[in-house]
Amino acid sequence: MAYDIVIKNGMVVDGSGGARYRGDVGVKDGKIATIGKISAPADDVIDAEGHVVSPGFVDGHTHMDAQVFWDSLGTCSCYHGVTSVVMGNCGFTLAPCREAEADMVFRNLERAEDIDRGAMLEGIKWQWETYPEYLDVIDKLPKGMNYAGYVGHSALRTYVMGERAFDEQATEDDLKAMVANVQDSVKAGAIGFSTSRSTAHLQPDNRPVASRIADFSEVAAIVNGMGDIGAGIFQLAMDRGTNEELCAHYDRIVNLSKESGRPITFGSLTRRSNPGAWKDLYDIV
């Protein structure tokens, strides 16, 4: 067999959990065809001596929703072997949002995720309102990595409720609109719905981001809405607290996962002042 690409002399770490080994990787028609010792010809031969050859890494928690517009490579994630990223975590997305109300989503991103407002204003050409329309725009951009995205709760709240999203609980009509919006977004390609309950997530004026205003019943209704269509992952940024408080919170999200049938993903955070705190967290889980 003649190959399109052969990567030779690398140290192969194949993701199986087995020991690394020296080998060649042959690529044909965009897919790995052979791993082993390859002597057949290739259109392109890459000498990987002194390097690790491995599958690309998936970074499941990023905030590249704005950066993707001005950084086609996806730096610096791509420098570390990341080939796929998930953006839109913690409820912070640029859609759904009307261009005239872009300030509402900028407020959620600029302090909590340290994304400069000036960079967003200069680097983003607004061409969407809904999350499916945002996905269409992203799809057309030049990209050096693969992207997936959640539809974010804070953006969703401000899209449906306007300024009320920062101060009030959702009405029944508000909630119906949010559930329908997330269902439409997931059907269009969003991998799920994200939110934040973390007290660390604030706007520039020190007020909580929009998702933190919502009662947990609102979150549950949206996640159950994904359950109704049998698709979507729920991602949340957790609040900190005592072990007793965390236990109660974990019980709540475990029950929501069972009730909705949707998988839930969250990050575990450890403060420098208490580097062993992760052990307590995983005992609770």
C-alpha cells in the first residue's frame, strides 16, 4: 500500500492505556491505516524522531467563543496537542443574543473569563441572533481545531428576559421560551446546556452573572427539557461551600441527572491554600 502520509520513528502513545512504543503511523485517505514498521512509499514522510505521536487531546472546558473569530489556530491550545475543544462552558456564550444587546453577554464574559471587551468589539463581526445561527457562522470560519459548544444560561436568560435577567426570577412564559430555545439549539448541533452557580462569577460592576439569579428549579426545567428530546449534556460551574453544603448540592444534581436522563459534567476546583481539598470533593462524589 502507498500512503498519503507516514509519520516515522516516533514514540507512539495510542490512548489505549498500554505502554508507549516506537513505531510508524501510516495515513491513507485522511485516516490512520497502519501503526507499526512501515517501509511502503508515501507522498509525505514526517520524521518524528524525539517526539511523541498520539491522538489529539480534547479540552472539554474552554471559553473560546469569542477568540475563534480572530484566532484561526486556537492558540495556545493547539500548541499542547489539543485538536478539539468544547466552548460555551459556565453559561457564558455569545448566543442567543441580538446584536443591539451584545453588551449583556459581554458583561458575563469580560470579568468572569477575562475576555477584553475591546477585543470582542473589534474582533467579532456579529451575524447571528439565535444559537443555531451562531453555529452556522462558526462553521464557516477558518479553524485549526474542531469546536463544539454549549448554549449558555446567562446568554439565554438575557435573550429572553432582557435586564430582568439580572434581578428577577423567570415567569412561566420566560421559562417556556428558554426551554424551547435550548431544545432548538441542541437539535441544531449544540452539545448541551451550561450554567454557573459559582460565587466567583461576577459582572464588572460586582453583580452576579445572570445565571446565578435563577432559582435551581429553572435550571432543572431546562435540563428536563433536554431530557424530553433525549439529547444534550448539562455542564455547570459549581459553587464552593462546606462539605455539608456540597453534599446537598451533589444530591440535587445527581437526582436531576436521573430524572432527566441527561449526563452532567462539572469541574473540581482546589484552592492553593487547601491543596488536598480535591480528596474531600471526590469522597462526596
